[in-house]
Amino acid sequence: MPKHKLTLSVQYADERLKKTITTTLLRRWVQAALFAPAQLTLRFVGSEEGRDLNRDYRGKDYATNVLTFAYTEDEDSEVTEADIIFCTDVLEKEAAEQKKSVEEHTAHLVVHGVLHAQGYDHEDDEEADEMEALETEILAGLGYGNPYAAR
């Protein structure tokens, strides 16, 4: 699969994963999920900022694992632009609950967020099936297991 032009900014407002989830890893994961050129910002935050963003923009008063703010998700856009926010607390908790490494779970959430940035969604069963199949295929290509397989 060809590499698409990528302008990537990574922010660690919460620095816990800065040494293990490096910009090099993030770039590799993002690139694997890109179908077009992109300008993306990935930001790792703590629970408070994650909760504030989810409450203010989605009306849900809790921190969630990943939030994607897509600014160009229509097919006519030449460059995908988005901010993708990861809540470190939720990410680490979910990884432990799912008996996955933080790296493996983060890779899944990065791919998931990048697909959202490009207009993929999981609002109904058909969309969810398509998105999950894409995620599984992309992650397999990166050397990770099926994120939806029961453990």
C-alpha cells in the first residue's frame, strides 16, 4: 500500500506514555490507516481534559478512550485534517481489562481514530462491521492481533 503524505503533530499533555508510545510508532500506525494525505494532531491527555472534551463536544460527562475531531471528512477533501485525543487513564485501564499491552491497545485506538478522521463510523451494524474489518486488517499488517477477538 502506498504511503500518503502525512503532517503529524504529537502532543503529550499527559506524559506517561511519551517514552513508550513514541512519535515513530505513532507515525507508523497512522500511515498504515491512511487512504489519503493527512494533517493530524494526536494528543494524549489525562482524565480531566478527556472528560471536559467529551462533555463539551459530545454531551457525555466522562472520559473516553479516543475522541476524533475531523475537520474534513467528505470525499472531496484532498487532505484529511483532524485532531485525535487519547485519554491515557482510560487507555491504560482498558488495556489491563482486555489483557492487552498498552502498545497494542494504543495501536488499535490510533487506527480507529484515523479511520474516523477519514469518515468511517460505526453508528449502525453495517458501518461497524466495515470499520472493524478494516481495523483488524490494518492491525494484522502491523503485526497485532484482532482487537475484537475474545481473550
